Amino acid sequence: MTRPPDTPPDPSTISPVWRAVLLVVGTTSLILGVVGIFLPVLPTTPFILVAAACYARASTRLYTWLLGQKSLGPIITEWRRSRSLPAGMKTRALVLVVVTFAVSIVLIDSLLVRGVLVIIAAILLTFLYRIPATQPESTSVTMGATAPREEPR
């Protein structure tokens, strides 16, 4: 019997050791994602998505809790629904990565560290760029103008 594609596996069917590994990886990712909210060098979204994937396989309770979070739940829900990020969020993430890494590269004296930062930034930008963006709901092109009404005769 196969399960629907967006239904997570039943955590009770996973070995206890694998569940523990998933819980540790998920919790570590969640912590890094939350730190990324305040520290621009760390991307929030990928870490939150990894945490959600781990929790979905290891703990129904933690997965449900994560989906219920006001600031994190919509990211996960949108990703599961369309495998994409909102266009504005993707743009902000790309700009933030470029700005923070550029500032870091300028402020660092070590050529080796600069090289590592360039490589990390390139990988991160490639990852973010390849994620599809959800297009915003289409709005009326008329910008509030209405078609003239015909007068009844």
C-alpha cells in the first residue's frame, strides 16, 4: 500500500536509532534556522525545511508543533504545497546573502577565509536561485479603472 506523496511516513515504522538521529538533526537545524532569523549570514528557510523533514519522519508531535508556529509554519506549508518560496522571500534572501557575504569578505584580512566565504556564498546563492518562486496573485491590470457601463435604453 502506498501513501499519498505529501503524507509523511509514520514515525512508529522507523527504527529508534534512526528516529533519534532525525530528532537531533531536526532540532539542530531548527536552532540554526532560528539563529538565522537574527544573524543574516545563516539562511533561515533551508534549515527550517530540513527540520520539518526530519520531524515529519521522526515525531508527529514536533512536526505538528512546527507547522503551528506563526512565523515558520507558512514557509513549510508553502514548500509542501508548491515546492517553492514566495517571490519576495526569495528575493530578500538572495539580496541578504550577497550583502552579508560581501561585507564579511571586505572586513576579513585572511585570503583563505575570504576564499572560503566566496565558495560558501556561491553554493548558497546557487541553492537559493534554483528554488522556484511562487508568483504573487495576479492583480487587475486596470489599476482600479473600470469599464464604462452601458446606460439602459
